[in-house]
Amino acid sequence: MNINDKDDNVNKEEKDTDQKNENKINQIIDTGSVITGNGKHLIHCLTIIGQIEGHYILPSQNKTTKYEHVIPQLVAIEEEPNIDGLLIILNTVGGDVEAGLALAELVAGMKKPTVSLVLGGGHSIGVPLAVAAKHSFIAPSATMTIHPVRMNGLLLGVPQTLEYFQRMQERITQFVTQNSKISADRFYALSMNTEELVMDVGSVLDGKDAVKEGLIDSLGSLSDAIDCLYDMIDEYKAEQNKNLSKSKKSTTNNTTKNNTTNKTKENTKKTTRKNTNTDKNLQK
């Protein structure tokens, strides 16, 4: 290889590196997410910030997380074999109830290890999103607002409207209580608190109180969340390897059993033929 060939290879490697860095930057700008790792495990970091935009487009001056962008990412993370886990960073004021609940259900239904970290705030529908991960963290300075469901626009003052609100609130309460340690009665009591907020009904919990109420699993920061995720990935892979070994062992045993059965059948056929031939000779 001459000097020119070496220079070409070096230039090609530099171009590839620059292209990868550019793609990573574009991914952060477009989707607010990035794929990173420690050399041993590869994790996907997803940010949910501002308002969660659902069926209606919010004004351009609002910071939003569009659920139609997040859903394909969650599916890709679950199906991509090279990605080992998901880290969700939350700083949201809430937003579309059904869109937020849909995202929370997707996260809760993932097989891969998932960890959430609430920074700044995880308010309103951000609460189900925070507890949807297999382990949740909250920074000591972060807060979470729990309040009843509300709706903008024209409302009909009929009993059916109230019943619709109650059923929607039950869906949120059921999801939160199934994915955290807080009880349904306590969550409802916090939602209907009238002594804390001046212009609203509900409660504001700081990081320590959120953990104390059982809403969030642990108090911690970024390093704590990442360390927890890496530990969960190690456990998940160990369990996968264990199940794979059991499956291989079961397949081997079944193969051996089938071979033994086939040999037994062949020996039985040979014995039957031999006996038949002996009977014919005796008759002769």
C-alpha cells in the first residue's frame, strides 16, 4: 500500500466520523433524542419536554413534544437488537391527556429495561409518563403537580360530561397506581386537595415528597439513573442467556428422545420381521 492509499483511508475515516457526528446532532435537533453508551451497553436517551402535543397543533411559540414523533421511536427502540435500554428525561407541564397516556402505555409495555428521570417538573399527564418506566427517579429540586382532568373549549353542562371526566380520571388513576407504589385513595386525595393551590385543585410534590408518597421509586440525578439502567440491562441480559440455555437444553433433550424413539421403532420392526420369517420357516 502506497502513501496515497493510506491518506485516502484516513480521509475516508474522518469523513465517516464527521457524518456520524452530524447525524447525531441532527437527531438531537429533530427528535430530542440521542443514542449513547459506555462501550458495554448502548442506550437510547429520549427527552419529553414542554407540552405534549396530541390531536391538536399547539401555537408555534410553545415548546412541545409531538407524540407522533415519539411513538415510532419507542417501537424502533423495542425492536432494535443493538439498543439495550431506554432512558427517559422528563421536564413537562403536561398536555394532551390521551396522547400522554398512550405514550405511557407504550413505555410500560416494553420488555427492555427502562428508567425515567424527572428534572424541573413532571406535571399533570407527565405523572403517568414518569411512573411508566420500570424504575423512576426524580431530582430533589423537581416538582410534580397532581390535579383532576380538565378540558379547554366549549363544555356541555350535563351529567354525561361529568361522567366522562370521572371515567378519564379513573383511567389515569388506575395506570398510576398499577405502575407505582401509591394507593388509589391517596392519589385521589392528592388530586382533589383544595388547600394548596390558589387557582386550582390538586397538590404539588417536590422530589422528596414524591418518593415518600410512593409515586416515584428513588431520589437521584443523571448518574444514578444511568447506573440503575446499566444494572437493569445486566440483569435482563443474564436472564435472557439463562432462558436461551434452557431452550437449547430442552431442544437437545427432545432431539435425543426422538432419536431414541425412532431407534426403538426400528428395532421393533426388525424383531417383527425376524419372527415372521421364523414362523414361515417352521410352516415349511
